[in-house]
Amino acid sequence: MTPPAQARAQSRIQALDYIRGLSILGILLVNAIAFAQPFDVYGLPSASPVALTHDDLTTWWVIETFFKEKFITCFTLLFGVSIYLVGRDTNPNDPIYRTPLFRRLAWLILFGLIHGVLIWHGDILLSYAVTGFVFWRWQAASARRLLLWGKGLFILGTLTLLGGNIAEDLQGIVRAPNVAEVPAIVVHMRGGFWDSLGQNAVTWGKTIVPELLGFMPTTLGLMMVGLGLFKSGILAGEAKGRTYLGLIVAGLVSLILIGWQASVTLAEWFPFPKTFGLYGLANSLLCLPVALGYASALILAGRTRFGAICLYPLACAGRMAFTNYLTQSLIMTGLFYGGRGLGLFGTMNHAALVPIVMAIWAGQLVVSTIWMSLFRYGPFEWGWRCLTYARSMPLTKG
């Protein structure tokens, strides 16, 4: 019989893997339009060079309501936990630059630069790594302090990001979509390898600084909340069932409000969008309770034998989240970027992308399950782990 302490440790890891697996798959559906269209279309669907259909608008509503912001929020919560788990291996007598956590984040910066400049401009790894260095000193904080400061930073950061647009909304200012550069971007992205590579790098260069500076308070706040919830036992899967049921109810109420606001947006937004302030307020602020509702549903399902069996492929995908994230980028840029594969950039909107995303989901669930039956880590996880601990780590089981 498994000792109680060991059983709790296994439960914690499994709970995190469920959430991480669902997050990495859900993020792809949100990001798909940013792979397939110019970056402006991600925020302004009517800027697409392809006419929007009723199916596109319906798909946009589903993504906006159930996916956008929710799964990246889950992933960010767990990144805060992962920093803490790696940081526990730190010898207090070692200089900071010689610790495993320092090496882990430093290598992640390099991976983020390579991924963002050479593969896909929408990289999140660099932002996580930079914010991780800021978050470093909060690892030892109590759950209460982490939750208090984390929620405050999350709310403040979100309102700051939306503040300018909210002011424009209240003044009745309408901002037309930025469509002037879209045709030229499509030409470059469907051109040869160097054309698409250069345009991707240009887009990354235009967005990386605003992302690092603008989103850091929100990202840092979510990392704090994630670690606070882990230390309090909620994300560790140790809380009582009624706690998770309460979080699920809060998530459902938040989804109703987000869905209503998305419907209002559809009714008033097209064919040309207004600013995003009031229209994005519900999604930006309520994504956290929805994310926690999703996480709670997975944790409760995983407590049953049938649920644990059904969720096992998802857990495997979660254990290979780094590999699956990079593989998604390689597959999607191979499909849409010129010189790398099919060069379909600028030809598909939201509805047409759903079958592609679902095929990738199915493939990653199958491959992850098979791979994790043979190996301890995903291939990129293994390499990152070796670099983190500055030694070769065992890969195969046995």
C-alpha cells in the first residue's frame, strides 16, 4: 500500500499534469488564427483578407467565451508552481547564478528568442523566463501573501492594459482596424523561406517589448496566485470536494457573463471593431475564475478511477507540454508560412482552422501517451532538464 505522503505527492503531480495538458491543447485553438493570419487579425477579425462567414463568427464566439485567456491563465498559474518546485533544489550557500533555477530560466530565455525570431512571433517563453526572474524572490512567501499580492497585481495589470481603450469607449471614440499593412504581410508570409522568416522576425520585434512590459504585472500576478493556490493545497489536488465545486460554480457564472459580453460584441462590433476596453473587460478579469473552474473539474474527475483512466492521455500531454508547445509551432508554421511547407497564410479564418487544431490535438494525445510509456520525459523536457541540472539525466524508463 502506498504511504499517505507519497500518495499525496503523486496526486499533486497528476493534478498539475491534467491542468497543464488541457492548457497546452486549449492554447493552440486560441493561437491558431495568429499562425494563419497577420497579427492584426488576432485582435481584429474583420481585418482578415478573407471574408468572415457566419461559421467564423460562431467559432469566434466559442473561442472568445470558452478558450481565450482561460488556458493561458491556467498555464501561467502552473509556471509559478514549476519555478517553486525547481527552486526547492537550490542550495542556499550557492551563488544565484549557479543554481538550477537560474540555469533553467536563462536557457528558457534563449529558447524563447530562438522560437520567437526563427519560428513563430507569438512566443510566450521569453516573457515567462523574464517574469520568472522577477518572481524568483517570492518563492518563500506564504500562501496568503502570494494570493493577496497576486490578485492585486492581476487586477491592476489588467485594468492598466485596458484603461486606454476603456476611456476611448466611454468617450464614444471608434477605432477602425489597422488593415493597411495586411496585404503586404500576406505576400511576405506566403513568399519564400527568407521572406516569411524576415516578416516573422519583424512582427516579433514590434510586439515583444510591449508584451514584456505591458503584460508582466498580470503574468507575475498569476504566477503568485498559482503558487499561493498550490501551497494552500488547491492546485495540489488536496482541497475538499466542496472547495472545487465552489470554484466550478464561480467559473460557470463567469462564463455566462463572458458569453453575454461576447454576444454583445458580435452584435455591435462588426463589420468594423471599436476599441477593446469595455468589450474585453469581462474576459480579461473573469478568465481567472473560469480557469480555476476548469482546473477544479479536472481535479475532481481525476479522483475517480474512470476519470483518471480517461484523463491519462491528457496527463501525458501535460508532462510533455514544452515539447507539444514547440511542436505545435513547427506544424502550424509548416502549414501556413511560405518556404516551410504549404504556404496557406492568409487563406483561412477561425472555422476552417478548427479541424486542423483538432487533428493536432488527437495526434499529440496519442504520441504523448506512447512516448511517456517508454520515456521519463518528453524530448525537449529532457534536454531542458539536463541543461538545468548541468548533467545528463536518464531518459528511458527502467
